Amino acid sequence: MSMVDSFEKIPVKIFTSLNEGSASIAREIAKLIREKDSKGQKTVLGLATGSSPKILYGELVRLHRDEGLSFKNVVTFNLDEYYPIDNDALQSYNRFMKEHLFGKVDIDLANCHIPNGQWKKEDIKQHCIEYEQLIAKSGGVDLQILGIGNNGHIGFK
């Protein structure tokens, strides 16, 4: 056991490449979606944006296209969005998710939740409360995707 292993409290898998890791994670997500779907349940995914999950989303699209993975019973919640920003702006996470995942699979866009970069400043706190309530109403997040930043941060710095 390495020194890293002796401190780790959660299961960790280390892959030799981003492609290998993304394919493994996509298979785990597909397994979860299929298991919950077989029970008539929705799968709630927490999603992130950025370069880390981009290959993962490509692999999920491939699984949808080539292996029939359906996203019809999937609900998603993204971590964040820039503010203020137009939802269709080039840098918008709303646009990112449509281009890399939502627009390429059979997910109901009504089940895709991303904070709105166009909210009025004075309404942001209330919208955030409502966003958290919607996550709770959906049964909580079954699986959360977090990116790893180029400075080593996970999720956020």
C-alpha cells in the first residue's frame, strides 16, 4: 500500500489516461441509469463543465448512439454558471452542456437544470434556494461529476 492509499478514506481509481478514466466513469453512469430505469426510477446526475468532463460527455453520447443508452429518465443539475451571462453566450455553461451532451442524447430538456446567468441580481439568493429545493424534491443527487482544475482543485478552488 502506498502512502497515498493509507490516507485515502474513499475508494480511488487511478487511470493512465483521461480517455481511459472517462470511459470507465461513463460505464458506471450507464450502469446506474440502466439499473434505476429497470426499477422505474429516475437517475439524478450532478454535472460539471470544463475540460475534465468533456471527454466523459463524449463517451456518454457514444453510449447513447452506439449502445442505446437512454437519458429519458435522467434529471441533471449543474454545479454553477457564470454571472452575469447570456445563456447562449459562447462561455455559458448552458451552451456548453447543450453542445456537449444535452443536444446529442434523448434527454428531456425540462429535466436539465443549470443556474441561470440572466437572473436579476436581487433575485439570485431566492433562485439559489429554489434550486436547492428542486434538487431535494428530485430525491437528491445519485452521482456527482466534478472536474479537476489545472492547479489540482476538485470542484472549486
